[in-house]
Amino acid sequence: MKVLVTGHKGFIGQNLCKAIREEGWELTTFDIIDNPTMRPKDLDFTDVDCVMHLGAISSTTETDVRKIMDQNLSWSIELYEECRNQDIHMQFSSSASVYGNNKSERILSENDICYPSSYYALSKYMFEQYALKRPQSRSVLQIFRYFNVYGPHEEHKGSQASPYTQFAKQAKEKGVIKVFKGSEKFRRDFVHVDTVITAHMQGLKKIDEFSGGIYNVGSGISRSFLDVAKDIALLYNVKIEEIPFPDNLKEHYQFYTQANIKKLDSIVSVYG
């Protein structure tokens, strides 16, 4: 098995590449950080069985629309067409942010109507719609909508890192955890990166059982930011302090996410 991973230097990419090496598969990588002018047609697809496309601008607060639409949408479409033309399987990392602000606190299913509220989410959703309307004939496209992923190797993400990582960093460095006012009302489906990696690896191993399409990758459980802060505070024996909610986050902030994971779990069994 030969796999090409894009975005291998990122948080999930580092974890995925480790799992691929441990599996004994042949691995080739690409990151646009190293080659900003390279397009998908310039990549070497020789003997590649699957492209795991994780590379993207992942910041939900990025405002450079042209940059997002080029790197997240146009680049992904070009890559998909290469896979489509060469009958290469493709896994695409999408995001639960495509669902938008879920103020009704419903459990989110793959067939729900989406309301992307950031340029990042819109770019992911637009690729999904493009690819689903141009299906591959002899290969499979798996679209994984990640919920709130946390785990090793996300420290470099700074303010975009998960609350687990941010709260632990604050506890160790500052001796206090700062949460936004009203954090008991903000609930998310937090999923460990190991579950995401299992979805990717088992998705490829069981490629013949997949019909392709969209799969939620979450825990199926919703927890408040305050609950997470309390867990970390107890672990490090520190206090929790409330701070005002930032104005720049109000427009794009998701107040509630909880994944329906029945579709993925029926095939992959990410929780054993």
C-alpha cells in the first residue's frame, strides 16, 4: 500500500503519518508550506493507492478569502481531479464547522442542511458539493467531517488549538485556567486524534465496504468548555478564571456540536 498525505506537518498529519509508518505502508508526503507554488498536477502519483488530503488553511478566523479559496478549494479540486483521472482513492478532511451555528442543540447528521459561517467552513463545504457531483468511477472518495479534535502535536496551533491543549498549557505556565464568560453554555463534541486516525486507517483498509460519501468523525458526546476546564484544573490543582467573550469570535463561534456517528461506526468501529 502506498499513501500520499498532504498537510503532513500539521497536527493530525503528524499523527496520521506515524500510524502509516507503524502499519508498514509506503508513505509519501507534501506540504504547501514547503512548496507554495506547486499544484497537484506537479505531484508524483506513481503507484499511489490513496491520497489522504489533510492540507488546508485551518484557521476559522482567517479573512484572506482569495487565499482560502485557492488553497482550500481550488487546490483540493485540482487534487481530486488528478485522483479521479488516475483511479486513486481519496480521503478528504472536512469539518463539523460546515454545519454552522447549531443553536437548536440537535445531534448533527451527515444529511443535515449546512450553514457554513466562516470562509474556512465554506471552502470545505464547497469542495464536498463539487466532488459529490463528480463521482469517481473505479475508486472511492471518503469525506471525513472532523468534530473538535484534540491530542498530541497540536501545540503549534496557538489560539486554534483545542481547549484541552490550551487549558493544560495555561495551567502549567500560568497556574490558572481562563475561560470565556458563559462557557458552561458552549458545548462541543470533543474527539481524540486517535479516533480520527482510526477512521482514516480503517477507512482505507476496508475501502471495499465504503460506498464513499460523508462521514462524521466525533465522539457522539457533547461537553461544555467549562467541564473540560474543570477536568484540567483538577488535574493540575489550579483555579478557573472567567474572561470576556472576544468580539472577533462572536460571528463564527459554534455554540453546540454533537455528532451522530452511526454511519462511520457501522463500518469502521472507531470505538472498538
